[in-house]
Amino acid sequence: MLDDLEQLQAFAQNKAIEFKNAAHQDYFESIDILVFIIIYVCLLGAYIYSLNISHVKRALKSLELHYQWRKNILNATPDAILIISENGKIIDCNEQATLLFGYTSDELKQLEVEALIPQNLRRVHKEHRKVHLKSSFIRSMSNLDGLKVLLRTGKELDVAISLNETEINNKKVYISAIRDITREVKIRDEIEYQTNFDVLTGLANRNMCEKRFEQLVSKGDDQNSNLDIALFFIDLDDFKKVNDTLGHDTGDKLLCQVAERLSDTAEKHGLVGRLGGDEFILILEVDNDEDSVKNLAFEIVSDFKRTFFIDASTLKISCSIGVALYPCDGKTYSEILRKADAAMYHAKSLGKNQFTYYFDSLTVGLSKYFKIEEAFLTANIEQEFYMVFQPQIDFSNNELIGAEALIRWEKRANELIPPQEFIPVAENNGKILELGEFIIRESLNFALMAISLTGNKNFKISINVFPKQLMDHSLLEKHIDDRGLSASNVALEITEGVLLDSSSSTIEILEKISNANIILSMDDFGTGYSSLSYLRKFPFKHVKLDKSFIDDLAESDNAEALIRSSIMMAHALDLKVVAEGVETKEQSDILAAFGCDYAQGYYYSKPLKKNEFKTLIRDANKNISKIEDAISKRQRN
């Protein structure tokens, strides 16, 4: 009996040790452990007095701790973890997986992994899984290949998946770590979009345009064909004045409408892009058909004749187009772009609202512009710029009534740069406000001097203002008040560029200026397409007849008829008329006979520096009652 007990005890102890080792090494499933426990407990129960069961208790405790430790590790990771059997069934998961997919843990364990993959992507997922499992180490199945999972709600989610193959209980399983990368994909897509497309208009940007050009060049090379490429450089005429007078928000809305209009007209022909600001580009294949290029350019220019509607404003704006051709005008994108840009500037110099092809001598003019731009950056406005003043006379008594202030730039001794060349540069490089304030300050100082010398408190100084200055007209009023001048001593000459729309903001600004008793004078009257409508909409007190009409006076019956009718109409509206560019006595006599109020021009005097104007006034004050006599004296001397 004792021998039997000793044998049973030895058997039980051996089995307990065997069970403990098996539990530690995860050889058995839970059911095996349970069977072992039942058998051993029954066996040991019969001989409890002779068997120590502490080994069994320690093994069970170790197994419980091991399972909890593994569960804690899985739940600690930020990724959703799925453990998948070899046949694709989900056998375990962590808490992040339940949160990501919207299923409970038990529900996930009832699913095949294919149920979590969108139907149209299941084949792609299988292929990726095969490729990545060939590696002996963990691989990331990146979203670059468009990986997605399907949530319980039916929503598809962008994910990155890491996949690893291992064994549990001698069975092959796959451990899949799934990370939600929705935010990363959105950022990546935004970066990619901004790399290739203009954020404001949605058109191709500079980078994308260059890519497209290079693609067309490569296409021609691959096909061994004589493929010509046309590059249109499209720039809006006087767009800066829209920003300066109506604000950048209106300017941006106009750019978006221009982009839509260009796309509607030209997108079927090629790629439409925006380089920045008000500069657009069109790249297209030509196929040796130059007429198609010309016809498309005319179509774009013509299409801009339609009115743009921005909120409550109606805008009329034109465009200038320069065209360069590959390969005859250049071999690289940058060269073709630069030459199309030069052609565009040439189109503007011809009067805007048209297109021109590039030709070799154009780069000379563009080079000159850049030289002026470079010189402007280092120019000292107070030292290099100065004002001249052209007398204005009153036809009723031939007396000096005022002067127009004109700016000059003497870069070096005897090296004058004309205003028509440096003012566009100043408008583009941001110096225009500084230049404008200099003009106002010097002009008002001159007016103060002229009033003092002439004793004429009604002396008027006419100042050409830039659109941006109108936005801060209070600065002008402050300069007037600081000098003790009357607002009526100042006339602001407004060009049609300022009046290119009839918005309430533009009308409000001009009405405020007029209400301050500053005289508004419409410059270049008769040259714009809507000069008459401007007289009805804006509070002008003077109109200035353009020199082009005066040039034809005495030689053209039509010119005389136009001037006579313009003067009569202006007087009917209670407006004073100023004639500019009067160069002959005959012109002066005709204008006087038509009832013109004031005049200026080389017949009376060239523009004079301040000291020269002082001499003119003093001569007029010395026993010489008429300005013409004083001018005649100067001419004789």
C-alpha cells in the first residue's frame, strides 16, 4: 500500500511539474488546462494528505498574469491591432480596434478580415499583403497605394497598415497594426495641390505650367515631330487701380472671374494657369497652324469686353497678351516665358487691350524697364526728383489762374527719365505712395508761394493723383490745412483708370473729396469709352480736353465740332473746361471763340521750375498786365 501511495504521489508530482512548464510555455489551450486541472484535482483529492498542490496554484497564477500582461500591451498601443488567423478570421483585437471600427470585441471576433475592407479595394489589399509578407521583417503598407478600411457606419477611412506574420500555439497568425492617417492624407493632398495649383483661382500655378511645357517638349521629342508650342502671357490692364480703389477683396474676386472666363474660352485648347498677381498664362500645341494662335488671342481679348459683375459693382477691364513660340523664339521654358512677357509689355505700350508676337528687339525695351526698376530702389526721392509747373491762363482776361504740377526725375546730371517710364515702375514696386506724398507736399508749397506773389487767393494748383492716394484723402486735407490753404485752391486731376467702375465706394470717396471743397477735374476728357457717363455719376467741377483733340484743331472740321459740342455740354452741366496741349495761336483763338474757360500748353509756356515760375509772376506784376505779355518777354529774352 505504501508503495502504491508513493507511486501515485510521484505520478502526481511529475504531472504537476509537467503542467506548470506547459502553462509557462503556452503549449496548451485553455480547454487543455481545464482538463488537466480536473484530472489532477480529482487525482490529488484522493491523496490530498500526501500531495502538495502549490505548483498548480503558481502555474495558474502565472498564466493569468501572462494573459493580462499581453492584453495590457495591446491596449497601450495607439494603433488598432487585429490578430488574424491564416484563413482570414479575426481571433483577437485591442480596444483601439473596437474604437476605430465601431464594433465590440466579440463582434470583431465573429468577422472575416475582408469584411473590414471596401469591396473595390479587396484585391489591392490581397496583393499588398502578399508582397509585404515576403519580407522577413515588419513592413508598412503605406497609404501611397490608397489603402482604406471600412467602418461599421459604412464610412471608408484612409489608413496605414503594418503587417507581421508569427505563430501562436504552433499556428500561423497575422498581426495587423492599423493607423488612421486621415489628417496626414489631407495635409499631403493640400501640399500636393498647393505645389501644382493656384489657391485663389484653382488654375495651374507656375510650377505646374513649367511641368506641362516640359511634357509637351518631351512629347515632340518622343514622336520625332516638329511640335510647336505657343505660350500666351496674359496681363490685366490697370488691375492695380482696382486694388487701390476698390480693395484687395474685390480684386481677388475679379481674378477668380477672370480665371473662369479664361478657362471657358481657352481650356479646351491648352493649359490655363496663373503665375501670380494679375498675370495668367496659356500653353498649347500649335501644330504649325499660326492662324489658330492669332484667332484664340483675338477671342480672349474680345471676351474681356463683357462686363464683370463683382457684388454691387460693375467692372470693365481689358487684357494685354504677349505670345512667344517654341522652338523658334527659344529652347527653354524660362526663355519662352521671358519673351512672351516682353511681347505683353509691348502690347501695353501700343495702347493695351491687344496682343502681339515676340520679336527680337522687344527685349531691349524690357531690359530698360528693369534698369529703371533697379535705379528706383536706390533713388533718393527728395534729391533726385523735382516738380515743374505749367501755367494755366484764364481765356476771359488772359491772366494767370493756376498751374499744373508735373514730376520729373533727374537720375544724373542731364539724364532725365520720363514720367511715363518711371511711374509704372513706382506703381509696381510700392514706391507710389511715397512719390505721391512728395508731389502733394511740393505742389502745395508752390501754391502757397504763388498765392503770396500774385495776391490771387483763387490761384489753383492742379495735381495728378494716383488711385492709391484717394484711399487716404484725409492726408491731402491735412497738408492743405497745415499750410493755411483753402481746399478750393487745389484741383485733383482724375484719370479714367480711377473711374473704371461705378462702385459705391469710389463714388463715396470722390463725394467726400468734393464735399471738402477740393475741385475734381476729369483728365483726358473724350478719350475714354464712357466719359459722358462719368460726368453723370461723379461730382466733377472741371473737365480737361485731351491734347489729341487740340492737335487736330484748325485742321479738322470734326475736331472743331467735337470740341465745340464738348464745351457746350460741359457748360450746360455747370462745369469749367480746361484745354491742354495748346501749341499755336490759332488753336488758342479757336478755343477762346468756342468759350473754353482755361488753357495750358507750350504756346503759353513750357513747364517751369519753381524759381522760373517766380520770375514769370514777377514779370507779370511789373507793369505787364497780361500773362501772354510776360511770357512773350521771357521768350524774347
